[in-house]
Amino acid sequence: MEPRLVALSGTPGTGKSTLAHLASVRLGVHLVDLGVLAKECGALTSYDGARKSWDVDLERLQQAVEGLPRQQGTSLLVGHAAHLLDVPLVVVLRTDPRVLRERLGQRGWPTSKVDENVEAETLDTITIEAVEERGIDAVVELDTSSAGIEVLLEQLQQVLAGERAKYRPGGIDYSGRLLESSEGRVAHTRR
Ligand SMILES: Nc1ncnc2c1ncn2[C@@H]1O[C@H](COP(=O)(O)OP(=O)(O)O)[C@@H](O)[C@H]1O
Ligand SMILES: [Mg+2]
């Protein structure tokens, strides 16, 4: 099988690591953890103390990806910046913001960081960036809010086999959640 690179992106908490590990065991895809790779190649440039996250030098990360030993078959590049890399297929995992808030709450993150990610998810941020960067035909979305992991694995398998139309961006819309933000923060800023 020809080597190929597939990005697996999504807001933190949408289930990237979970699906990636299952795909590695069950589908035999090769995993590249972009968080680890970014650290190893010195692409984590500066720590943003306010957001409690690192800024990533994408050019350096792209070079590191291109320098990886070529694996047979599919390599999944896993991370919340994966969709910004120059790869022919981007899988974006999506989660209902109410479910995501619960998942992120369990991580013990500061409320501001949970809020920031829940808002980003509500506004389709990663999908929009992916479509801007790679074009709509290169992007698919899978919803992890209630689909069990086996269903998701099956959907990922379909996508890797060439299915795109069924999972085309636009099918998932959480914008109604803007009016029912559990913090009321977003709702209060609306007029
Ligand atoms: N399909 C799913 N259904 C229900 N819970 C899930 C699913 N995928 C992941 N989770 C749970 O959501 C949380 C975040 O998953 P994780 O894989 O760490 O996300 P990410 O790597 O995108 O940050 C974990 O507690 C995980 O068990
Ligand atoms: Mg993860």
C-alpha cells in the first residue's frame, strides 16, 4: 500500500487520541502524535501563560512530518493543529459543546480554557480553518458526541477507503448552542 498522510484534528476533548489508538490497533494505521513530534523537533516556540498552551511553529512541524521515515499504508497525524499541515485528507472530530464541556471539565482545566475550547467548537473553528487551508473536498467531519467508538472506527474506515460525501463539512451545526451557553457568557454578549 502506498504511504499516505491523513490529519486527525479536532478541538481538545473531541476524542482524537481515543480514536487514533483504536485505529492503530484495529486498522493498522501508523500514528504520529504531533504534540510529541512538535516537542522533539523544537516547534513549540513559546508558552502562552494566559491560555496555558504552547504556540507551534507550523513550518518546522511540517518539515519534521516530511522528514519522518516513510511508513507503509496510512499514517495518522494526530493533534489539534493537524489540519494546518499540508496533507491531502483532514478528518475533523466534532462534539456537541454540552458534551465537550463535560469532557473537558473532567480534565481539571481552568474554566477559561474550557470556555475557550467549547466556544471554538460551537463556532466550527477547526472545520473552517481546515476548509480554508485544504479546500472542502479534502475535509470530512465525524461526530463523536454520541456515536460509540466502534461506529466511529467504522466511519473512519469508510473515509480512509475513499468515502467523502457522507461526511462533508456543513452537516454538523452547533450554533444553536450559542443561545444556551451554560455560562450564559455568549448569550449575554448577543443583542
Ligand atoms: N466516541 C466517544 N464517545 C464517548 N466518549 C469519548 C469518545 N471518544 C473519546 N471519549 C472520551 O472523551 C475524552 C476525551 O477524549 P480524547 O481522546 O482524550 O480527546 P482528544 O485527544 O481529542 O483531546 C476522554 O475521556 C475519552 O474517554
Ligand atoms: Mg489527545
